[in-house]
Amino acid sequence: MTELKDRIFVALDVSEERFYKITDNLKTATHFKIGFPLFLKIGRDGIAKLKGRGAKIFLDFKFFDIPNTMSESAKSIIELGADFFTVHLMSSESHLKKVVETVKEFSNGKTKILGVSVLTSWTNDNLMQIGIKEKTEKQVLKLAELGLKAGIDGIVSSPIELGFLKSKFGDSLTLVTPGIRPSWSEKDDQKRTMGFHEAIEKGADFVVIGRPITRNDNPEEAFNKILREG
């Protein structure tokens, strides 16, 4: 069984200087998520630093483009040694299938594709603003079904959707959940949040936690505090 510490992706949405300080301090963490802003600063060297200590890397770039561009981007992700990366499920089934074909051909199953459904900072009002009249839960379910049909490995969704996603898809999709906030931290810009252990109990395979750890003066202490919190 996977240890709890291996089910937390630490979201490194920090400066280049802070990245090196945090990763030197965080000895227990084994999984890290990196977005475009930080990657543009640390590049291959930063990824190599984490891979050198045996870490699993999740590159959260949310690809959403024409099929060929998404496919070529996937190749670059594989070359970087990423273990997980994101595509936006709104890019459509044909685009997702192209990415799936590319990953199967070039990664030998080592790189997993995660589909982004509805951002955890979004509400029903945000969906209405872009012409989607369905509620967030129904939209997440529709996008998850599309992703599964296309052959992706998992889905990123808020913890609020975990229950019905697990009920609907069982173990067919890996469920990755941002919007995790321990009781002692602020929600910040996340609208649909939950505690770490509750999310695991509801079916999350992995969770993503950033600021409660990375803004702490002692990231290692904060990480272990989250593990202990029931």
C-alpha cells in the first residue's frame, strides 16, 4: 500500500530562490508539482535536481492547443522525465487521443496523463460567464467521461467531486485533488476545499498541497503536521 507521504504532491508555486530552499528542507516529501511560472525559472536543472533524489514530478502545464502542438508538447514532457502532466479536458476527445497515442509510443507507460476538469478556484458563476449552464459537478462528470473514453490515466478535480467520481469510475481513473487545506491554514483563492485525510477517505489517490507547506517557515514541519492531522 502506498504510504501517505507518497500521496501528497507539494505544489511548488514559488520563486527560484525559494524552490531550492524548500526542496533542501523537505526531506519527507517524495512528489512535487511544478507549473509554468516556476519551470521557466528552474528549467531542466531544477527538474534534474528533484529527479536526482528519486522524486516523482508532476508538470502542471494544462495543455490546450491543436492536436499536433499538444502531441509535440507531450514528447518534450517525456524527455524531461516527468511522471505526470496535465492536459485540459475541454480540448476535446480527438485532441486527447492524439496525446494518448504519443505518450504510449514514447514513454513506455512511465508518464501519466491527467485531465483538468473545472479549476478549483471556479464556481458555477464562472462557468456561466463562458456560456456553460451546467453546474460544476455535472461539468466535471462530463469531462471525466470524455477523458476516460480518450484513454487518459486520471483526472484533476476539486475534493467536493471525489465522492461521485469514485462512485462513477471506481479505479478506472486516478483521482488527483487540489484544493486541500488543513484546518490551521487559510483557503486563499481556493473555493472548493477539504482536509487531507478526508480527501483520502473519499477516494483521492493523490492530493496537491502548496501554500500551507511552501509558505511555512519550516516546510518539513508543516508537511509532517499535515500527515499527522486526522
